[in-house]
Amino acid sequence: MAFWNKIFGQDKTAEVDDGRSHQLPSTIVAKEFGEVNVCKRGGSFEILFTILMEPTGTAAEGWQTGVAIDASGSMQGNFGQALVDGPKREIPTSLLEQYQREGSLTLIEHQGETIPILNRIAKADLVEKGYFSWSKNEIEPLARKVTAYLASNLDADGGTTVIYWACGDGSEIEVVGDLTSDDCELAPFKGPKGIDFGSGTVLTPAVKYFAERFEDAKNGMYIFITDGELHDLEDVKKYTIQLCKDIQREKRNPLKCVLIGIGDDINEDQMEELDDLDSGTSVDIWDHKIARDIRSLVEIFAEVVSEHQIVAPNARIYDSSGQLVKNFTDGLPPKVSFTMPVGLEWFELEVAGQRIRQSVIAPK
């Protein structure tokens, strides 16, 4: 079975540090909040949270949106393009030789081993002949929901642009097109057609694609779906910092990028590095989410708030000792910051006749 394992992948059977901001997982965040960030500094917790809401009024004008889906080799299973449940019986040597003659099976040498690689034609043939089944497509339902939501709720043109990234050598992209809300709900998302699944996971070209294509858009919201580790994290940081500086200097309009991780092999440390990137400006481009933790798609707007919006005419915040720590007499903004003593476990926002309790302790 070792030979087949190489082909088909059958082997795959809080504490808060001092001075470091920690974003609480959405599984423990109150449904009324978008994000809650906690930073321990000496004897105090610095808390920053957002009220969960879609952009409204002038904040919702002029948006261009896009969704970029990771098409690196490790994503084949997520797209339903990997073979499972087999081989159910022995595959004739003559069939393998036929695949090799046709160029559907190639043998590559890697670290002293011969590794067989099947293309999509050979895989489809093996499924048709009953040797294997296709894996479940986990990307398609997520992609349909996210693209349809952006197209119908935010995009100025009523559509969203979809691309595959990390194709080919890992740095290529394939443009699917501009899809309306109705298109998105029925669109097939099975991976790139004209380019192979990639040999690496290079994000920068996809970010550049949206940033440059929609440079003149008043606002931009771009979602990047991925299953694993970025191979160009430092390049992404460098490009992001330049974008932040250009936005700060009003050389270009603002944009927001959100990484959504899917599967069990996500490098969330990398996602947090981008989310917490210090660009030397007041501009914050990146946010990140984990697909299995997303309760509502409105969460993608967690960091897209206007400092000038007012959520409620007044509000108060109490810590778990009952102490009033902040009083909003001139209106509750959608982004709130305050401090409370270390050692306390939660705070409550009193607004519109209700109290919303939020833990500040991340699960270990």
C-alpha cells in the first residue's frame, strides 16, 4: 500500500502574554461582538472589541469585492479532487503503463524515492472504472456562501470577482470571473481548469491582483481562503506595509483583506502575524477567521467599522467585580477600547436595556 499512499494520500487517516495582543476565538465571543482582543500590560488588561455590524450609510458605498481560493496541491482533497475509498481491487499493471504512455502518470525522483503522480484524467478514469471514489468537496459550499453574500450585500456592482491562487508553480492565478449573487449560489468550485494545482502556496500575487485591479475603488473587501501554510509570508508583509503607507498618505483608497482558514492543518500563527502586523501606520488591512468557527458571514466585517458611526445613544461597561470601567454618554461607537485589572474574568456591556457578558480568558 505504500506506493498507493504516495499517490492518493491514504496516510492521512489562554494564556495572554505580557505586551502581546491576543484575539479571542469566535467560539467564545458574544454573538453581538465582531472581535475581542486582549493585551496584558503589567497589572491591566487592555481590551479592544467591535460591535458586529455590516457597513452602513457612507461606509457601505463604493465597495469592490473579491474571493480568492487557494488552489495549491494540498487543496485537491478539499475541492473533491482527491481519490478515496480504495483501491477497491488490484489495478492492472497494463492500465498503469497505459497512463504512463499517455502522460497521465509520471514518476519523479525525490530524496532517493520514486514518487508516482497521476493527473486528473487518470484519476477520473480510475473513479469511472470503480477503483476509487472522489473526496467530498468542502470548498464549494463555503465559496458559494461567501461569494453570494459579498455580491448581494456589499459590492457596488452587485457581483464579486473570483480567482484561484497558488496554481502552477504556486504563484500563478486563474481568474474565474465576476459572479452575481445568483451565479454564486450555483457556481461550481472544483479548482482551476486551465492551470494545474500548485506546487507551493504563494499569496502575494493574489493580493496584488485585487489591489491593482480595483485601485480606484472607494473601498475594497477581499477574502482569501486557504488550508495551510503560506510560503511567502515575508513578501506578503512587505507588500501589505507598502499598501498601508500608501493608504495613510492618501495615495490610494482603503482595502480590507480577510484570511479564512479551512481544514485541520491551518497555520494560524501566520494568520495572526498578518492580523497583528505593525505597519508603522494607523491602517489595519488584515483580519483572519477559521471557517469552522464562523457563526455568521457578517463576522467578515468585524474590523470594517467607521469611527464615526454610533451604535447606541449611551452605554456602560462593567468589569466582573462590578466596577464601572467606561461610560458612554455621547453614544456607543462600533469600536471600543478600555482597561480593566488583570485577574478579572469578564466584562459586561450594558446597552439598550440588556447586559452582554464577555469572557476575557482564552481557552487553553
